[in-house]
Amino acid sequence: MPEPVPFFPPPGPSADTDDLACDLIHDLAELRQADRRRTVTRTAFAAGFVLIGAALAAPVVAQVPPRQLGTALVAALAVAAVVGLCGDAWHSLTRCYELIRGDGPGARRRIVRRWYAPGSTVWRADPKPWHGPLAVLGWVADPACRVPWALVYDGTPSTCGGAALWLPLDELAPHPTSPRPVPGFEVVV
């Protein structure tokens, strides 16, 4: 069997990497322009709806006595506050808990705490880089990502080289993992 021939990339940037960088910059500029267009369009629609609502409400508001208008305003603010608090509670619950389907026939759904919920302790699936536990600060599940990602922190101050970093859930485990055995070495317990 012939010896494998090592491949060494050419030194310095090549024409392919320059073209790739130009394409990437062009794509990012197009994405930025499309996002800006969508933002301007959404803002214009929102301003239009506010103007239509104000035009329809102005004749009615002009005929309402000030005392009743104040009461209605306080009631509307109270309803908005309750809706906001319910939204915050829902967001907090869905960050820490998930609804999963049970196993078997006639299985019901049940609420289970996410093992990667903020505040929980996780470990690296491959314990080589870190041996200690990691604290989960937050997580993100985006449709563009294959798996959710967790923001973890090992507890060392940033001045000592520690920092929070994003890791895919594939690289994390809910329990400590044992190091992979090294061929030729036997572990005696």
C-alpha cells in the first residue's frame, strides 16, 4: 500500500479565498439591505395603522368627559401590564421547561425541566478540554441551527482566561462523563 501523500495548503491567500471573501461581503451587504427594507416597511405599516386608529378615535375621545377618559386610560394600562406579565411568565417557563409526549398507547404529554435550562449545571461530553462543571447562562434554538446552543460559563474570571462561550448541545452532557479509555492503559479501581 503506498504511503499517503501529505497535502499542504499554498502559503498566503489564493484567488479562491479572495473570491470567497468578496462573495461573502456581497452576500452580507445584500442581507443587510433586505433587513433594512423590511424594517422600513414594517415601520411604515405601523405608522399607517397608528394614524388610522388616531383618526377614527379622535372624534370619540373628544366627546368623552376627562374623568372617564382617565379611568379608561388607567384600565387600558392595567390590562397591558397584565398581558406583559403573563408574556414574561410564559417566556420564563418555556426557557426552563418543555412539554414532551409520553411513551406508549394513550400517552399524555408531561412537563419536564430542560437539562440545559438556565441555572443548571452541565458537563462537556468530551471531558478533555474541561474537567469541571459548567453553568448554563442561557440557550438558543434557532431553525437555522441543527441543534440548540447553550451559553455556558466555567466560573473562572475573564482576567484569568475564562469566559462564557456558546456550545452546541451535542458537546454537552447533563451528567459528568468519564474520560475515554486510552489504548494500552488499564484503569484499576
